[in-house]
Amino acid sequence: MAREAIDPITASVIQASLTAAADEMFAVLQRTAMSPIIYEVLDVGTGITDARGELVSSGAGIPTFVGVLDKAVKRIIELTGFENIRDGDMFVTNDPYFGGVTHLNDVVIAQPVFAEGELFAWTASIAHWNDIGGQTPGSMAVDVTEIYQEGLRLPAVRLFDGGQEVRSVFEIIAANSRLPDFVRGDLWAQVAASRKADARIRQLVESYGLGTCRSALDDLFAEGERRGLAGLAALPQGSYSIEEEQDDGALWKATVTVTPEKFLVDLRGNPAQRAAPYNTSRDGAIISAQMIFKALADPTLFANAGSFRPLEVITEPGTIFHAEGAAPHGYYFETRIRLYDMLWRCMAKALPERLPAGHFASICGTVIAGNHPDTGRRFTMVEPQMGGWGATAERDGLDAMYSCSHGETFNCPVEICEARYGLDVDYKKLNDSGEGRGLHSGGRGVSVSYRLRAGAVLSAGYSRNRMPVWGSNGGAQGGTNGLSLVRADGTREDYSFASGVVVRPGDRILVQTGNGGGWGAPLDRGVEA
């Protein structure tokens, strides 16, 4: 089809309208979901792609989730066949081998948008569901060796077929969760979000015509590529390599090569995939590379498929950054954030004046599941934790922020936490441990105490538990992340990754997240500081 000419103002209006549609999806999802992890913490992402799955626009939320949606849509198209997709269809996937990209708790809902009888776009959302089955409440077990043990797998199947609800899929989803009411509510919130954006996009095409809207997308992708190349040209050219020891003793490595046309991330030679839930898909590794490339080349809210055209990522099948077969992915996010942090550290050596020192760099996911002591209703608390960010060449680091992977998310208010989960939050305060000194000091992490009023089961995933946060340009190292269980009799158990830990009434769960790394020599700071 010949491309229609389009004036810049019309193109901008269409592009802004598509961004607004993604934002409206986000608002609908936030306001209608049942789980606090969605409506309070905002552990979600929304976006719109073109007919072939190229990212057009995204709403607020977790940055790594935005990178999932285009990849999920492309896989749905690949599995279903472009010619077999009909108006009124809607798909669901959560499986990293079938377009889910992350782990089984993160569920993608995608809907094709037809206009003038043709497939024009897709609306898509992803949200963390508190329980998707598997061998432990919260579906995040550490003692698994295959993905089959992690919960219900939804391999890019139809949720609606030509506008008709596929009732059996809804029933299978509810039957496999310990929290069926919550998964039903969160599922329908995502359905509502997609339908709202679908209506907005159809109205847009009715106003401007299909050809004009497609031309606007072409211009949008071209602008993203132009911005990416312009930022790339401003980076120091060359190859930069890093090797970094992880908490488990494994040695990870990466080489980043910067040319005027290409940002190449080479991840070959890394450890083999594990029979444990610490793998990520190739798509997941690409997302980590996309995040560092965007931060360096064009650190603005503007992002679409064109933004990443200069990026190339090389992975090796069968490794932790390109898992295959039945490898589990439950704690993929710790592997992905460790990769992102390593790439950040690699480029900070080349750009010490521009990039901050390291931050606490863990989701520090904390899952507490049990029965509410007042109502008897089953609950699952899924709470990421905040920590310290690294200092920069100009200022101290930021205190109590979420990790770079969590973006525009929020902590669950203490009042909501205590009311919904029936536990007491003794305190939530800044970490006073003092690590991360420098000319500019790293931001402070947090200390949190949860006291259980009834029995529960604990799962957790804290990386950066043994190897401290890195400092930059002579700054001191920051802290480490960890979780402890203090029994009512005073005995203490320390954990980094755990699941199925039985917690009894009166026990306390203590969280400590690391301070960020310092920037510059501490002695240069001066007495007055």
C-alpha cells in the first residue's frame, strides 16, 4: 500500500492520541484491579503496538514490562498466524516460551484492533497476579527445577474468540489459583483496559482514516530511530568489557561496542542455564539492553520500536540469558536486574561524570501468604522493597527508591498492608548503616519490620546479598540486601532466596536493603559535609 503524505501537526496529534490511549489503559487497570500489587504498587505495564507488534506507545509503570508487550504480541502472531486473527479476539499468555517473556505470575492480555476491516494495532497489558498455582503460595518457589512446577502455563491462547468469551479458559485460570476471586478481578480489569484503548483507537481511525494513521506510525518510528542514532553518536566510540562476580560465585561477562550506527551488547560466554528459577529468556536479556541503551542515547519518555533499531544483542542459547527447554523463570527479575546493573557499571567506567554509582539493584520481592486473622480470608502479600540509589558527580544518591527495573511504582501504604493482610508493620525507616561514602554519598536503603498476627508462609528473593553495591570514581561501596526471620523466642534465620518458610504468630520478618554506592573519594567531601 502506498504511503499517504501527512503533515507534521496531524502526525503529532495521532501520535499523542495513541500515547493517551495507553495511559488511559493504565488508569482503567489501576482503578478496577482487585490486588494491591496492581492498584497500589502499580506492578503493571500497558502499551499499544502496530499490526505486526512493533511498539507504538506505552503507559506508565514498570519499564521492563513495557519491553515485554511488543515481544508478546509478535509471539502471539507467530503462533496464531496473522491471517487467523479476527476482530473480537483477545489472547492471554504468561509463559516465557510462548510470548510471556517474564515468569508465570506476570500475565499478558493482548487484543487486536481492527479498523476499516483491517488489523491496524494491538492493545496489550501485563500485570502481576498474586497466585497462579504451583507448589508454594504466591507461585514463587526457589526449590524448583522445571517450569512445570511454577504454576499454570497459558501458552498464548484465546481468551475471547471473535468476541465470544472462551469460558473454559476463564475456569481453568480460576481453578489453578489459591486466590480465584482476585485473579478473576485482575483478569477482567485487564480486559476492560484493552477494550477502552480499542475504542479510542477505532475513534482515531474514524477521524483521520486508516492510511493517514499508518503514515503517522511510520513517522513515529522514524523519529524514534533518529533520536536513538543522535544519542548514539554522542557516546564515546569503542568496546567496553566487564566481568563481575555474583552472589553465588558465578562470573558474568559482557562487552558493549559503540559505533556511530550500532550499540552492540555481546553476552556470549556466560554460565549455562540453571535447573533453578534464576534464568531469563533472550527477550528478557534484550529488555535489559534496551533499558541501558535508552538511558544513554535518549533518556526521555519518548519510546517506540524505532528507538531501539540501533541496538543489537548477541546471546548464546542454553545460557542464563537465553534459557531454553523447560528451565524455570520464577526469579527472572533478579537475573535481569543484575544484568542491567552490570551493563550500567560497564558504561559508567567510560562515562563516570554522567552515570551514577551503583544502586541496591534488587527487586527484593517479599511474599507473605496466609489467612487473615480477623476475617479468615486467604491473602497473598507481594511487596517489592525500596533501597538506596548511587551518588552522581553532582549530588548524593537518592534515599528509599525502587530499583531501576521498577520505575513508576509505589510502596503499599502501611495502612493498606495492615488492613488487607492482617499483619503489623512495626516500622519502616531509612537505613543508618553508613555504607556508600564518597565525595557524594550513596542514598540510603530501608529497614522494615513485619510482625505476624497469624501463621503464614514466606517467600523472598534478594540478590546483591553477598556482593556489595559498587562505588564509582573512587567512591566507597554501598551495602547489601537481606531478609531475616526473628522468631518469637529470639532465634534468627537469615535468607536471600527462600520459599515455603513457615512463619508463626509473633514472629518478625526484618528487611534491610543496601545503601547506594558513593561517587568520588570520601576524603574530598570536606568536614562541613
